[in-house]
Amino acid sequence: MNERNSNIADVTIHIHEAIDTDRRARLRHSLLALNGVHAISDPNGQAHLVVVRFNPEQLASDDILDAVLGTGLHAEMIGL
């Protein structure tokens, strides 16, 4: 039986620093490695915003922010 999980949420993270393509790729890789993260995007090409699609039954939005902060970036959650 193939069950489809409908419990998917998005969280938007605002990154305070300007980050280059390499650092953004490393951040993306780190976030995708978290259990429960399904996708990462930057809305309308805005490099200072990251939208993370995740399963809140597997991961809390605070854990995603902590992962971003753990890379040395300054950031805050601005939307869920």
C-alpha cells in the first residue's frame, strides 16, 4: 500500500548576509540532509530568502532555523 503524506509545511527563512553561490549550495545540501526536508527554494530568485518544504511530523521549524544558524549565518524565521 502506498500512502501519501499530506502533512507538508513550508517555512521561510530570511538570511541576513549576502551569500555567494557556493555557500548557498552548501546550505542547501545541509538542509536537504535533515530528515523530513523535502525541498528547498529561493522565491523569485531572492538570495536572502530560503523556503524549506518539510514534514512537521519528522522535523520542527525551529530545527531548520537551528541548522541554518549552525552554518554560521545570521538568520530568522519569517513565515510558516
